[in-house]
Amino acid sequence: MELYNGDCLEIMKEMPSESVELVLTDPPYNIGKSKEWDRIPNYIEWCMDWLKECLRVLSPHGTLIFWHNDMVQISHLICELLKEKDVIYNSTGIWYKPNFRSIAWKNKNGNTTQRSWFNVCEYFQVFTKCKTDKPGQTGWKQVKLDVNNFQNLRKYAFDMLVWIGKNANFAGGGTIVLNKSKRTSEAEKQSIFSTVARRSIFSEVGGRADHFTRYGTTQWELCTPETYEVLTKTYNLREWEKYREYEDLRQEYEDLRPRFNTEKGDGVSNVFLSSWNNTANKSLHPCQKPLDITKKLIQTHSNRGEKVLDMFMGSGTTGVACVNAGRDFIGVEKDEKYFKIAKERIETAKAVFFDAQKL
């Protein structure tokens, strides 16, 4: 865990490229919340400076999330970000705040000087890192269309076919017997075995396993666990010395995908509710975000042990959530007052976490 008291642009420039799995941050909104830190000249250009650094330090499949609540500035930032070639817009999330300023919303006098709807939400924008030169294609599609990806898994599928071809008893024909009068190279033998095995799989298992056997094409993909189990039982794959359990294959397959961890029964709506109230909960920062929503975002978009960066750390909520979720954390805060608050909160969270581990 690394905490820095300083300017995020200067500190981020010292960070290694592709070293962070998730950036989750809450920058100044430039709406006058504070004269000291929320009035920024050339705001969009300033944001793009740190956003470009975010893209640099993110892993090839990392996720960028930033909070904001001003729709006009959000629209400008999205448009500017989408000009960058290595990022794709993913989604927008909403924090609905029913407990904030409830008296003002009731419009007790029957009119309002605002002459507009009162905003009861804040928003977070989600982008995923992806090296793509084809606009309109998703990051995942780009990954799948590159035959240089998944090399170990493709080789495993090929070796499986060769083993099946060598060892399986095929309906009506027994095992494959090569013509001994003809000199056949090892590569040719493997090609024969794999081709015959593919035909057998298509006949015995069906088209659901077809893409898993297309090891050298852009159509290759990992089959479902149900299909893999049918393959395993049909061809006694557990007798093969190179056999791997499905979960092992799945973990390697998922490694190139942006993280999106959900459990059965988890809601995946983009609207979040929280009992947090800056007034009632005596917030340590005027823009403090709920710990429960922050932890949810971290757990969904990163894995345990991976690095999460927040370069506008404020009072340290992202760091506390990382401690509770078992993630590594890099936090940057320019304001010395809030840096001290954040550091104390995170250290306290670490102490509670480690004490709990001892029980």
C-alpha cells in the first residue's frame, strides 16, 4: 500500500506503465464546492492530462472509473476520452441519494426559484482499457480476434485433439492406424489425429464443442463447463497426463478480460442506493462517497491482491474499501489536511482488518 501527499500528475508520471488493474477516483467537479480546490482553469484539458496518465498506468484490460455530477462537463470528458485509441466506454452508474436535502425536494411553497429538476444523484463513468484500432468493436471482440492471444489454451486444445486421435476408440472404426508404408512426419501425424478427433467430437458431442477445437482461428473460444465435462467423460480425458480442470482453464481465459466479478443473486443494476448521508454520518470531506458503494465497485472491477489507484484520495474512502476487500492500494492527495485524515483512516482500517484475521 502506497500513500502520497502531492500533485497527482507529478506522482503518476513516476508510476510504471500497465501496473494498475483499477482506477477509481473522485476528482474535483469544478462546480465551486471549494475555492481552494474546486475552481480549475481549463478544466477539461486538466482532466485529460490525468486521464491520459490513467490509461497509461492501467493494465491492458484494466478499468477506469471516475465520479462526477455535472452533466455538461461529463459529456465533454466522455467525448474527449473517446478520442483516445486505447479506451472504450463501458457504462454509467448512478448513486441515488434519497436522504439528501429532503426538505428542499418537497417544494413546500409550491414553487421553486431553480425552475429545473433538483438533482438527487451523482454519477460514475466506467471505461475499459483496450488496444484497438477498429472503432465500433468492443475490447473483448478485439481480444478474441487476435490469434496471438490465449496461446497456452489454444495449444492445450490442440494437444487434447491429438491425444484423443491417438487414444480414443471411434465408433465403428476402433483406434486410428497410420499407413506404415508411408513416411509420415510428426507434424503430419498430429494433423491427422487432430482432424479425425474434431470430426468425432462434432459427431459425439455436437456443435457446442466446435469452437473449442478451432485452435488456430479467430473463432476459437473456451467451451462451457458442461461441454467440457461431456468431452472429459466421452474421451476419458482424465487419463491424459496434460489434463487440466475446467476452473484452471477458465481462470487463464478470464485473465485477458476486464474484471467483472459477480456472485449468484448479485444485482447488476447501474443504480446504487446507500444509507450514507454526509450530514448524518458526519463526513470527513464535503465530497465523501459511501464506503459500501466504493467497496462494491472495487470487488466487481478487480481481483483480490490487485492494485487500485485513487489519485484524488480525499479522506481515504477508496483506501479503506481496498483494505476491507483485500486489494492493494495507491492513494494520492494534494491537500495535507485530508491526506492526514486519509492516512489515519486507512491505518485504522488495516489494524481492524488484521485483528479480525487473528480471530
